[in-house]
Amino acid sequence: MNFKSYPFQFGLRLIGIILSITLGLYLAQKFNLFFTLLVLMLLILVQIWDFWRYQSSLIRETKKFLESARFGDYSTRFELASKGGVFADLEEEFMLLLTQLKTSRASQDNQEALLGEILKNINLGILGINGNKEIFLINEKAQEILDIPPFQKWERLSERIPELKSLIGNFDFTGRKLWEHNTNGKKTELYLDLQHIKLKDETFHLISLSNLHQEVEEKEIDAWHKLIRILAHEVMNSVTPVVSLSETVSTMLVTEDGKKKNITDLEEQDLDDIREACKTIVRRSKGMLSFVDEYRKLTQLPAPAKEVISIKTLFEDCLSLLQASAKKQNYVIRYKLDQQRLALNADRKMIEQVLVNLIKNALAAMPANHAGEIELSAKLAENGVVIRVSDNGEGIEDDLINQIFVPFFSTRKNGSGIGLSLSKNIMKMHGGDLKVQSQEGVGSSFLLQFKD
């Protein structure tokens, strides 16, 4: 029997108190022994104090263990387990809890370390401000952009950069603003983006900063790289067979010792081969000239001759041009207008060219034996007129959708890759934009967005 176990110690003390009280009551009724009763009462008080002290020590040990766990000391042991009984069961549950806490804490530490590395290497300045205007997050890029130490108070940062405080105000907006920041006499154009995150009852403000010039420059370099790759691809496709055929013809026109052959020395088969080679060289050369001409068209667009044009008339003209071609393939082209008198101020020929390009692309995107439908629609949006060209074709693959506006990129075998680039440039010259929405197997929609 374990005499140190909690049940035994608890029961022993409780029985002792009960027996002492019972004995005291018995003596008080039977005998008038004042001194004996006094001693017995003192004994009862001592027993109660000992019982309280014993229970308090258990509570202290339990509290000590829980505090150790709360402060991350997962090596601590529950020392009361030696008392057996319920404390042994408690130790088992506590150790399971410690293991879970340790695993959770390790996972949290890993996530915090990963977040720290991301914030350290990301090409954005990040600042986080809590509801008490305390800066709980500021990465190295933000310190570099703003040329500041890691401030902990928004008030201190506002004193250092007053124009930032003027721009942010009371954190009462959401979105992006352009900011010309002056650091040591050097002006830097920045994009400042403010977002708000609400967790429980507290709102956190997240500020991101990016260098506008660097962002634009990186996009320009990326665009040039894409263009150069496509140009190199097209040039090599045309030049390589021309060089190969030229070498073949040159070999056929000389003898083995390097002397020129007379035309009479050539066999009929050799002459046929030379004629075919020359035809191929001419064809590929014309293809190269056509390619250069397409590039010239892309880079030398005239300024738009704007006029007020009826969208209904514009749609009807486009349909009259392409309806016959669509019917031959059993496809349907239609238009829909919510407002019959809707008009826009644009170059009629240019916008018609954009619509024709998009409709032709939609016709080409239709799979064989498919009930193809193309719809033109227009509406007056908040910022201006939006024309939509939708089809129910194959759609565009996700990994290609970001490349379709790159000059000379085409998903079709015989496509020039110039139509969408030209169309986007035309829309840019009108102060608008051309965007695409697509889903594989469902279809695509191209949006011509005009601004008032």
C-alpha cells in the first residue's frame, strides 16, 4: 500500500478531523473536562491547518506546472504524479497536452520564421500598424525605401516623414495612391497601398510600398525579352531554310573539285530541284517581308480620327462583313444592346478593325462540329462604354492567357500574332484598354473599355 498517495493522505487527514470532532462532542456531553476539551479543540485546529496546508501544496505544484507550460518550459514534470490516483491520470493528460503545445509552438515558430524570410526577401516595403498606432511590423525593404530605423510608434514615423502622415490621414481609405517621396534630396515615385484587416475586435492597417520606376522598368524589360524571343524565333524560322537551300543549290552548281558547272551539264532532276529551291527561297523571303510589314503596322499606327459613332451601326457593319463566313461554318453571330442609341467617340475604322479581329479570332477558336455562337454587346459602365465580344469556343489555356497580347505570339499554327497586339494598341491610343476573360472548355470574352 502506498502511504504517500493522495487518496490515503487525504482520507487520513479527513478521518482524523472527523474523529477529533466526534470525540470532542462526546466528551462535552458526558464529562465536564474543560482542559481536555481545550486541548482537543487545539488538536482539531492543527489538523484543519495541516489539511489546508496539504491541499495548498497540491494547488501550488499544479499551478507551478501549468505556469511552466504557459511560458514554454516543456521539459517540466508533474511532480504530484508520485502521489498516484487521480494525479497519475492528470500527469498523463498533462503530458499529452504538453506534447500538443510543443508541436503547435514548433509549427508556429516555423511559420513565423518563414513569414520573416518572405518579408525580408519580398520586393515590397511592408508596414503593419495596430489599433493603438503601434508599428508591430516593418520589414527591411520599407526601412530602405523610407530611409528610416525600425520605429515602433506611428507617431515617431509621422514626425520623421510628415508627408506620409498627410497621405495616410486617419487610415480612412482603402486602395492605392501615388506618392512622390523625397529622401536626401532625391525624389522617388512610390505606389502606396493601404489595406485594413479586422481580427476579433481590433483593426490592423497594412501599408505596402513599391518603387513605381523600378516596377515599370521591370515590366518593360520583361516585355522586351518576350518580343526579342519572338522576333528571333520568326527570323530563324525564315532564314534557316533559306540558308540551307542556298547551300544546297551552291553545291549542285559546282563540281567535286570546286569548278563551276555549265547549265548543259545539269540533269533535268537537278534543274527541277534548283527551281523548287528558288521558289522556296522566294516564298520564305516574301514571308519575312510580310513579317516586317506587320511589325511596321504595329509600331506606326496613325493618331485616331475620332468622331461620334453609333454602336448599333458599328455592330451591324461588322456582322455584314463576317456573317456569310460564319454561316458557311454553321456559326451564329449576333449583337445585343440595352440602349439602342448608345454611342462612343472614337476612330470608326480603327474600332471596326478591332472588332473584326476579335470576331475572326473567335471563329478560328471554335472546335469542329460545334454549335458556335459569338455575341457582341455594349453597355454604359461607370467610367465609360464597354463593348464585349464573347464566344463559346475552346477558351484560352491558363498558362497562355498572359501572352496573347505579346506581339507575334499566336496559339494558331498559321496565325501572325499581330491582331491582338494591334487591337490593344488601338484601344490604348483611344485612352482605353482591351482585356480578356476566359475559361477552358467554356469560351472567352474580350472587353473593349472606353473612358469618357
